[in-house]
Amino acid sequence: MGVYTKIKAVFLDRDGVLNKAVVIDGKPYPPKSLEEVNIAEGVKEGLEQLKKLGYLLIVITNQPDVARGTTSMKTVDDINNYLKQQLFIDDFFCCVHDNADQCECRKPKPGMIFAAAKKWNIDLDHSFMVGDRWRDIETGKNANIRTILIDYGYNEKYSIPDFSCKNFIETTEIIKSLT
């Protein structure tokens, strides 16, 4: 019988990490269409390096505009599929609920991380959560994994991450230094 091993992962927020968020009055928003998607600098190269280090790359993203009726599920799927084609993403977990829905998948609850860990047999002790907002950091903390904040200076509260940086290139360097 073979050796049963779990694999490590980097959980990634979508908007503001993989693609640039649309910032209005200091607050980030998702792109409203595929045409607005702009992959952030260093993301493709960084993800390629992380894949070479043996990490699964899992996107976990809140998309409450679907529940709010301001974005269609087709638009969310189109953006996710485009990013999967352009980058080295292994899987997407997407919460389309709003706060009032009280679901277990909406960040900062760790439901999407736990679902991915079960599906992919992920070792959370050797995994990371990368995000640009407090919800991402809280999600990682709630799943008891290491957190990295890409700090764009948004006008909102922040939870204290394990690591903080200014862009995805620095994120990749942090993970490489700890691997």
C-alpha cells in the first residue's frame, strides 16, 4: 500500500490578489465584466513558482453581488474561467451569498477552505491564505493557517496577518522563504 500524503496549498482571494480590484473612494470592488479584468503584476510568474514548489493553488472568493442582483453568475463564471485559463489555478470555490444568508462559506467563515481541504486532501498546517482585505485574513485565522496580507492601503479595518507585503511578487518571496 502506498504512502498517504496530504498536499500543501495557497488559498488566494480573487479580486485584489489575482486581478486588480476596482477601487472607489478607498474601497475595493470586483470587476463588473470580463473586460474590466486586469491580472495584477507578478501574479502569473509568482503562481508558476508556487506550482513548482508543489503548492495547489485554490481561489476562494466572496461574490455577494450575485445575491444582491448586481452581477450575474455567468459574469462570475466568465471571470473565473478566464483566470483559470491565464493562470495556474487548480480550483475555484465561490460564495455567492450575502451576509444575511448566514451561510458557512462566506468569508470570514472558513467553509470554502475546509471544503477545498476535504476535496483535495490539503494539509492546512503547511498552507497559506493570501488576501487584500480583513475578511481574507480572518478566514485564514479561522482555518488556523498562515496569512499574508497584500496591503493596498484600503480605507477599512484590518486584522493582523502573519505576514504583510505590498504586491504578489513579495507574497511569493514570503512563501518561498518558508517552504
